[in-house]
Amino acid sequence: MSKKSTPFDKYVYYQKSVQNPSNEIEFFNEKYEQIRGKKPFTLREDFCGTGMITCYWAKQGPEYKSWGIDLDPEPVDYGKANHYAPLTDDEKSRVTFMLDNVLTAKTPKVDVCFAFNFSYFIFKDRKLLVDYFKEAKDALTDDGVFFIDLFGGPDSQTVMTDVADHKGFKYYWECQEFNPINNHCRFAIHFKRKGEKKREDCFVYDWRMWTMAELRDIMEEAGFSKTLAYWEGEDGEGSGDGEFYATEDAENCDAWVTYIAGVK
């Protein structure tokens, strides 16, 4: 008798493929302390999706509070059921989900605000991105820091598919369209479980790909006092080592993912 496969859950496979809340939280704690000389305790996750990091943040201790904001009820409901529900009552009291627009949502001032997984790429208009960065800055305490991630390199502007093997499934990251005139692009994530058909377009993104220089200029226009560009170190074999350092000089590679910090 053949074993019945478990129902396919795109959020489970997304989290296994691209999210590591422990690493992200370690990054915030480390970089914030380097910049401000103290620990951060409050966090706001814009475009939070399932709010995985929002929930994990509160697990650090009773001083830690977090807010997660997203417009889409589907991932928010998923996050409440799968990340928020398992928390202790004390942890739950320090986590807030908001079904709201990051351009207008209001939260208490936080030490760290961030927008990851390139979510802010949804803002294709420069003025709109300036407005969003202003909102992010206004959400910060006087010692707050705003973090974003971004990706680039020649391969990221080429219609192609990267495939990564994971235990029991394959993850596909596909650039389906790229317009070099305006950097408008379409990316999609597909999954294929072992022994099953490939599931196409589980997540689809209609974006403008912003460059590091553009984003830092826009942050400064939005009122941040300074920005820090991070780059990933090498492991000695031509691959990244997972350690990011602030720099103003980096060697381009075919594809890269990194971070920018906007200091209030």
C-alpha cells in the first residue's frame, strides 16, 4: 500500500526555501548593536506575510515586542494559525498583527523596522518609494534603524531559472520577464515535490528592480541621516559565507543578495 502524500502547503515550502528567522534576528541584533551600541527590543516587519520573524522576535525575552503589517489577509491568517498560535500567552501579548497598508499604518515607535524578501520592489514609482521610506523612518525611535534586502547581478536581469535542491523537493526561482528600459520585471517561485508534478507560479512578483545606489539616494531623500551598504564575505571557494559587512567597495558577481541600513 502506497503512503499517502501530505497536502501541499506553499507557505511551508516557501519558509523552508527562503526564510530563516533565527539568522535574520541575529543579523538585526548584531548590526543594530554595531550601529547604536546597544540592543534593539522593538521591531516592525513591513510586508510581513505570515509574520514568521514578527513572532520569533518575541521569543527572545519579555522585553521584546513586535508588529507585523501586511495588506493580504491570506498569509496573515496563515501566520496567526501557524506562528502566532504556538506562542505562549506572554509572547502573544507582545506580538501584534495588522491588516493594513505600510504607507499609512501607524504603530508605536520601534528600534528596528524592516522590509525583506524584496517586498518594497512592488513600488515601481520613485515618489511612492520615497513616501514609503519616509513612513518607515517615522516609525522608528530616535535611535532606530531601517533595514531592507535587495538582489542584483547580471543573472538577476536575465530570463532564466535557478533551481535549488532541498530535502524532498526542488525550489525554482524564475525570472520570467525583465525590461531593461525601466527595470520592471516579473519573478516567480515554483516547487516540485519528489515524485509529483511541478507546481508552477506558487508565488508571482511584479516588481521594479531597484539598484543599491538608487535605494541609498532615496533613503537619504526620505530623511535618513546616513545609509550603510552591506556585502557578503567569501568562504574561500567562491561562495558567500553568510557574513555581511559594511563597505563602500565590492566586486560584482553574477548574482548577489545583500542589505542596506537606513540610520535615522
